[in-house]
Amino acid sequence: MLPDPENSEEISPQLLQELLEQEQDFLLIDCRELDEWHFNRIECARHVPLSQFPDEARSLLNVPDQAMVIYCHHGIRSLHATRWLRHQGCGKVFSLQGGIAAWSAEIDPNVPTY
């Protein structure tokens, strides 16, 4: 279960793993650039690069109650994307704390690091 959005902007890699294992209903979005996406990713993620976020993320705004987890390399860009979507009215949006680097270190060492 996702945390209360009023109290948190981020979720841990462990919580993301639980959500994926429980097949919870949420979108997983990778906001890194295309070269990073090709290098590594969490397999069920959708690619929406931060550089194109305001244009490409418009479809996400059509479902403001959709839960989302956004990740990047270390969690900085995804926190910006999370805040942007929340500002646009999407309430259940969270950034993956530590990004894909933390995911690789803590959850799936088969995901290459850079």
C-alpha cells in the first residue's frame, strides 16, 4: 500500500518491490533520458523522459487519481517530476528514493549500475 501523500513524496525500494510483488494498481515511470533507459530499467516501467515531461505526461493528467511511482538515476529528477505532477493535480504520485541506483543496490543486483 502506498503511503499517505500528505506525509511523503518518496517511497523506498523495498516498498516498491512489495507493490510490484502484490501487483498493486499503479504506473511505474522512468523519467531518465533515452540513453539511460536503454542501459538499464525496471522492466515494467513506462518511459517518460523528464526533458519532455510537460508534453508527454499530459496523458497522465487525465487520470488524477492514478497512483504513480517515478524513478530516475538517484531520485532527484523523479522528485522534480513527482512535484510537477502533484502541482498539476495528481495526488498519488511518489518518487523512488535513491532511484534505480538504490533499486540495483538494495533489490535487484542484476540491474547494471552506472
